[in-house]
Amino acid sequence: MATSIPDHASILGEIREVRRVGLVRLRGRPLPVLESAAEAVTAAAARTPAAAVEALLRQAVALLDAGTLRTAAEYTLGLAQGTRDWPASSRRARAASVYGVSVERFRKDHEVMVLGQVAEHIVRLVSAKTQGAAGAGAPGPEEGGWGAGTHRSVQVRAGGRQVGLTLHVHPVDLLRDVDVVVSPANVHLALPEPYKSSVAASLRRAAAVRGVTGDVLDDPVHDELRKWAARNGTSGRAVLPGTVAATGAGALAGQGVRRIYHAAIAVPRAGTNDYDVLPADVTRAVSRALALLAEESQRGTPPLRSVCFPLLGAGRGGLPYHVSLAAVWAAVEAELARGAPWDVHFVVRAPEAAALVERIPAGMRPDRARRATG
């Protein structure tokens, strides 16, 4: 049956209804335009209409630019891990915090833009399907996208023993019940502004203490880093690449995150907004982070045990995913091989990065994993 291309306004109106009622209350709610689009795009006749609409929204959101736009859309629509049953007001407040604006300003400005972009991608998806070019560039479940799950177990061998890693494929600020998160930092230990889209900015934003209106009352990670610099005599000057500074996790403690280790790996390039990152500095920083974990592990109750790594240096630092993973894994593997008891996690956003981590088993090194994915 031929499918007509929906108009943007009709799609946007129903997306706003989804935002208002939430994903858990979609069953039985009439959304004829989105349901028709979902039938055309997802090719999932066996799904319930509500499940098909959710799949369509996830596919459209996956096409948004990674960073603040995609993250805000995930929170707004309840697509982010653990938010599908949140009330609309809570989802809007968290999405507003992504942009560092008040809830009211987000409602009037940013939310209109975010939902409009989702609607635009749905129109494009239906149009592409109608024209026989469906899904060009859109990640599906069989391609390592949203359908592959956000938490995966990866079994590896290190030092002759089997060790389990946990792979998270979602924004870093959605981590829960991981004792320590390692965050990339520049050698001046200067945090990016909270509205930026980097790992460090996301952690700073999530750790901030906010009032009922979403306004920031306290910026504990920023303040603790300044105190660390003063205490260690590095205020106003750069530390050596590979240095690791430990702080508390601020409001992230409510999600079970207890410490943030700031790994100084990025060296600012004079006269530019760019950074240089050396893989050797990444490996050195990971080794130092694991040593610091050993030092601090028995100070807490219960002891610190789990640690999570992003692909350090693969953002503004410019390292390819496979180079970053090889540098991180070199230190992690050495630690696990000597029998260290740590529960190791990786957190990534891109499906291609997740695929590299999943190919570490079977003795495959990250550089060979890259060739296997090409």
C-alpha cells in the first residue's frame, strides 16, 4: 500500500503529545500520523502501535547530531535509559539542564527546536522509504544501533583468566551504580562550560546541585578541582599529561556514582581552540587512575570496586576510536592480567565505538578490530 508523506506540522503535533503523556502511556492513545509513519518506516507489522511509534522516534533521534541536540531529545521524549516513566515536567527539566537554561526558556525556545528536528527526520525517513531508499544512514537494531541494547556484557581473557567487562552505549550522565567514572580533562584541569557536549561537560552538568526551577545552586566538581589544584600547588599552571585528579561526584551520588577521576590528557594547541592528545598519555592516565582506585578503594564504605572509562581523547582530542581504545585497553589489560579485582566498564555513544569494544574478546586487539569493522 502506498504511503503518503506526512506534513511536518502533523508529525510535530503528535510528537508533542508523546512528550506530554510519556512512552509508558502510549498504549491505546490515538496517534494516527505517527502510527502510519512507523508502519512505513519500521516494517514491523507485529509490533503494537505504541511500540512501533517508540521505535520510529528512536530511529529519528538517532539521526540527530550527537551532543546536546540528541541528548536533549532523548530526555524530552523519555528515550534516555531510565526516563521512560518520568513525568513530563522532570523530563523537561533534565533536558533544560543539557542546554544550561531555565525550564521556562527551554519550553519556549529549545524544546520547539528539538522536537522540530525530530519531526523533520521522521518526514525524511518516510520520504526515503516511499522513494525506495529507506533507512539510508539510519542505524537499525541489526546494525548496532538502539535495538542492540544499552548495556552489554563482554567476556575477555587477561592473564589467563576470564574477566567480564560491561559496555554502556548511552550518554555518560546516565551511568548508575558505578563507583568511579574517569573523565578526560585538559592539562590545566579547566572544566568545559556545562552547556557543552563533551564527556567532561556532561559530568559537570549532571553533578551540579539544582533548585526546583532547575537553576544551579552548587557546582561541586568545578569547585573541588580548584581546591585540588590549590592543594597540590598547580593553580594557574598546567600539570603533566597523565596526571589524575580525584573529586567527589556531586549530585551524581544519587545515581550511585561516588568519585570522578579527571585524567589530564589534552594539551591545548597555542593560538587555537584545538588540543593535542598522545596515546601514550592516555595509557599513562588510565594506569594512574587504576593506581588511584587501589589507593582509595578501602577508604569508602563499601569499598570502591567499579570503574568506567570513556574512549579518552576520541572527542575534541581527535584520536580515532581504535587508537583511543588501544591506549585505554593497554593499561586496563595489564591491571586485570595481574589479578586486580576491579569491575571494569566502558561507556560510548557511537555504534562503531561499541563494535570495537565488543571485538576485544577472542584475543583481537583494537587495531585489528578496526580493520574487521571496515
